[in-house]
Amino acid sequence: MTAFLKRIGIIVLGIFGVSMLVSMGSLWALREGDFYKPSFLVNGVSTSDFDYIVLGASTGLTTLNTKVIDSVLHIEGINLSMDDTSISSQYLMLEHFLASGKHADICVLASSASSYDAISIHISDNDYRFLPYVSRGYISDYYASFSGTAAGVSGLSKWLPMAGVGYYNAELFYPSLISLVAPQHRNRFDSKGNYTYPVGSGASKRILSRHPKTIYFKNTYLAKIKALCDSHDIQLVCYVSPLEQQEAILEQTSYDVINHSTLLKDSRYFYDAIHVNTLGRHVASLQFSEDFRSYVISESFDKLRMTE
Amino acid sequence: MLFNSLTFAVFLPIVFMLYWFVFKRSLKRQNVLLLLASYVFYGWWDWRFLGLILLSTLVDFFVGLQLHKTEAPKQRKFYLLFSLCVNLGLLGFFKYYHFFIESWIDAWSFFGIQMHASTLEIILPVGISFYTFQTLSYTIDVYRKQLEATRDFVQFATFVAFFPQLVAGPIERASHLLPQFSRERKFDYSNAMNGLRQILWGLFKKIVIADNCARYVNIIFEGYDSYSGSTLFVGAILFSFQIYGDFSGYSDIAIGTARLFGFDLKQNFAFPYFSRDIAEFWRRWHISLSTWFKDYLYIPLGGSRVALSKIVRNVFVIFVISGLWHGANWTYIVWGLLNALYFLPLLVLKRNKVHIGIVAEDRILPSIHDFRKMAVTFILITFAWIFFRSKSVFDAFQYLKGVLNETLFTIPEIRPTFLFVLIMIFVLIEWMGRRGLYGIESLWGNYPKGVRWGVYYVITMIIFLFGAKQQEFIYFQF
């Protein structure tokens, strides 16, 4: 029996040690590469002072093409949106952006229409992408502020990387191998952080009516983003992307909002009900550039420019 | 409690330590501990259903004692029927109530008569089919005087609820497992290490093979109408590996866990996908259920020593009931019927016992002839699994229609290349280890210790790095 327990002890220690080594190596490889947005921001983006950044979920990722906006307005921005994330994740991304020594004059929050009012006690599906930086206090604090297995495991990864890597093995270990071989490989976004959905084969159909959807801007993380922006002299602009079946009605709010929910009148611009395709993205980005122009040249922006 | 959960990883060492250190001097206390542990294990899912296990236990313990006391045939038959009614009644109510009510209503509506029935919110108790069959085997064996009734309630209750195999088998025979509860147990190092090895292999099958397959299988079977024939074929193949990895993985963990406590459970899977015909497959797949049906249903019906018409009837009865045992859905019945159709020609032509031994026993590779037979058997089984996995018989036929057309020869839309690599490695290991009781039992046995342990570490790391998110075991629902 003693021999058995000794052997088990050695096995468990061995497995623990190897798992920890592999996990730390995996997170290190991700930290060194550009695979996910958080590490791309650190390694793949040399600019540290942006005119604007786009923070958002899949709607922000696939609607606002920063290449088009930059070329129209002659400014420099980057899209830091990640699919399957909520406003809390965007808050974390903003913290990460600032903690990485970068600054922007305007922050465009392009979350999904429903996110502006959603309240979740769980972390978002893709928040694990911040795990390579879990030793940073703001990231571990973020995980700790949520409940659920995913948040618990992610938070535990600060001390026990094998917890997060084991739980998110498919999402972290495979990519870490790719990062190791090709550090510049990005996970479905271009050098400016954009991604686009293809144009489908569906026939063109005029959109005649939409269901109204009132946005109250109740999400508590929105206020946190605003506070963080204010403390870093960043102007916050909220953006509602084009919707195929809904029209966003904005409840009176103190936030600056660009509402494009009814911008596109034809179904050929849409990939699905809430995402535009490449055609829709182009039209939406051009119109956004026009609407955004006033913010770029606004007095406050000029003031900010001068103080720099 | 799931074997592949953190809770079980904490639960098992605690029970193990208490069992071998605190209670090692008293057999009775060890049994009490196992009984309590088994109830905690089951109650972790839903403690209310412990009452059902306790009821089955009490009834069969009481019936066993009465059968032991009396010699009068009428009384003996009465006690047996009482046990059958209670056990099968509970099983029927909790598992088949909705199925029979709905089938009854459907049957009448076919003739234009609309009927309404009140429905109940019935939850299917996990593992009810398994422990019901296990406890029934005790009563039937005592009735047949093949086994002496036990007078130790704790031993009997632990036999019924023994946690390693409580919820998904193997379905143990009382004659095999029950006496082990009255035998003094001594810790056996090599047996325990063997148990750990089997647990490791079971976890690999479940977490790496079955759960990774499940991710694709769920997508393909849910949206079968939008995929090509080749993708649907890939989905069916992956389900074959999912169900094998899931169920045989559970059995391996169960048998390995039992070994840690000094118990020997029967082999439940003997490399069924290396079978050369359907008869061999059914001797190697879910052995504990197949032999249960053989001993308690097929042989009492006359088996194959009766007229041809009765042999045909017996085969259909066995396979249909076997299908129904798996679940209250017509899909399982059609799955059973299909297997009966596969099996019957072999039985009628007396070719059902052609392949008894291990395929290519003295060789490294199978002959082309054997390989062809294995491939044909696997394809037949895979097609039958489509019925098993589909939500309805209609869906299964639509799925088959989707497979059998010209798109079968196109490139699949879903190509899980890495998973196929893992499956190939898995099949290779199983092939090399097919002479043992499980894949890695005797594999690398002649190699130096360092090499063997290196392999076990690699398997552990594969589970850690390539295992899919925790999914329930398929057979829990049965």
C-alpha cells in the first residue's frame, strides 16, 4: 500500500509538473505571437497613439472597416473588437489597451444592440483570449468579478496556468502551437483588426419594416468604460450597427451615439440578422466615416490635439 | 457524479483512503463505507431517486429470503412475479410511460380517433435500467436455485448500488459480484496499478475520442438536411467512435475503479469494431447486457434449439427488447430490428459462431479477407447507429437518404483532420492491444519501465491538451 501511494504521489507530481510546464509554455507562446487580439495589440501593433479605436463584439469586428475609415478621414485607428464578447470584455480590452502603453483620442464602442442593456454574471465566451496576460492584476481582477466555472478556472490560472489551459485546451493549446511556428499568424482578422463575412447567394430583397428595439444604455460596464475614457481624456462614441430586422430606438442618453440600425435597406447587405457582409460593411464604413467626421473635427478633439 | 469530473477526482481518493486505511480491519465497515459512498455518488445527481434504489433493494432482499425459505413452487413463483412486477413496473413507469401513452394516442389517431391523455413530468432516474437488471439477475438466480440468497442486507445493498458500475454498468451478475462482498480484501499493488491503467485508458476514450467526436456529431446530426452525403457519412462514422469511446470508456473506468477496491468486474467490451460479422460484434459489444438477455430471455424462450420459425421469433424478440431497453423511442426499436435482420441470416445458416477467437491472433496485421469482413461489419453497424442517434425514425431515414446519393462522393464540408489522426492512433493502439482486456493492458509490457511510463504520461497529456469539454455519458440516459 505504501509503495502504491508513493507511486501515485510521484505520478501526480509528475503530471502536475509537466502540465504546468506545458501550460506556461503555451501561454508564453501566445503572449509572443499575434494570434488573438490581446497579444496582437502588444506585439503586432507598433503605433502607440491612435486617433480612434473600435471596441466591440462581432458587430464591431465585421461592420467598421478601419482601413476605409482611415483612408476617408486621413486618420489612424484600429479595430480591437472580438466576436462573442460583451461590453464587459470591451471594458477589459480598453484596460488592456491602456495598460499596454497605448492611447487613443476617441473610443468607438460598437457592441451589439442587445449588449448595451445586457447584464451578465458570467464571462463572455471569448474572454479566455486574455489568459496569456492573467498575471496582470486588471485581468485576474476581471475574472474574479464574475461567477461560474469558466470565470473561476480563468481566475485560478494566475497561480495555476494548467487550469485555464486544460479547460480551454482547444482554444489555447492549438493556437499556441501555431503561434510558436508562425508568431505573426492572426486568428481571422487583418493587420488593422478587421474581419468580414462573405456575400451570400441570397436574392436582393427590400427591407420594408423593422421591429423597434429600445436601447436604454443600462449596462453597468458602459458607465465604467465612460469613466475610464474620461480619466484618460478619451472621447466615447457608441455605435449601433445595421440590423436587418430591428430598428434601434435610443432612449434619452448622455452618451454620443451613431445609430446605423436602419442604414441598410436591402437584405443583400446582410450576412445574417445582425451582421453585415462585405458589401454592407463597405457601405456602413463609408457612412460611418461621414458621421464620424464631426467628432474628428469637433472642438474637443481639436483641443485634445493641441494639448498633445 | 460523473467519472470525468473534478468532484469524482476528489471523491475517489477520499473513499479509497478511508477504505484501505480507516476501515481495512473490518469487512463489514468496508461494505458500509462502499454503500454510503455509492449512495453519495448517486445522490449527487438527484438524492430523491435514492428511494427507488432502496425500494428495489428491499424488495429483492426480501424476495431472496422468502425464496430461500420456501420450496413450494407456487409460492416461489409468486415471489418471483412480485419482484418482476415491482422492478419492471418502476422501470416501465419511469422510462416508458410517455412512450406508451404517446404511441397509443398515435395509433388511434391513425384511425381518425383523437385521444387526449394527461401527461406527467417524469424524470428518468439515471441508470435505472442497469441496476434494475442487476437486481433482477439476483432474484432470478435465487429462484432458479443457482445462487444462495444472502442474509446480509449491507452486502446486498452494496451489490445493487456499487458505485463504479451503478449508473452505466457493466451489469454484474449476482453470482459473480455478490460473493466478493463477503470475501476479505487485501490490497494488491499490481491489481491496483492495473486498475489505474484501465481508468486512464477509459478517460482517454471518453474525453479525447468520444467527447471530441460529439462536437461534430451534434452539429452534423442537428443540421443533417444541409450537408452533403460525404459529410453525413463522416458524421455517422464519428458517432460510431463516439458511442464506443463513451460507453466502453465508462466501462473501463468502472472496472478500473472497482479494481482499486479489490473487486473484479466483468469485461463489457472486447474490441467490437474488430469483429468480422454481426454475431461476433454482439459477442463483443456490451457483453454484460447481451449475456443477460441470452441467459434470462433468449434461452428461456428456447434459444436456437427450436423450430426455425421460433428461432426467428426469438431473435427478433431479443433485439427489439434490447433496442427498447436503450430508450423509449421507436428509433431504438428500429435499431434493434435492423440488427436482428443483420444477425438472422448468420443464425439460420449456422454461421453465427464462425469467428470466436481474436482476429489475426498470431499476426501483426489482418489478412485482406479479415480486413474486408471487419470493414463490412463496421459499415453495417455504422448504418444502424444512424437510427440510434437520430431523433426520430423519419429523421433517420432522411439522414440515410442524405448519405446515399451522388454527394457521397464529394469532399465533406466538415473535415476534422486532427480528430481523424487521433482516431487512427486510437484504433492502432486498440488493434495492438486486442489480446488484452483493454487497449493498453498488456501493451508495452515488455518494454523498460521508463518507456511504459513515458507512454502513460503522453496519454495523460493528450487527455489534458486535446480532451473536449465535459459531456455526460450517453448511456446515463438508459
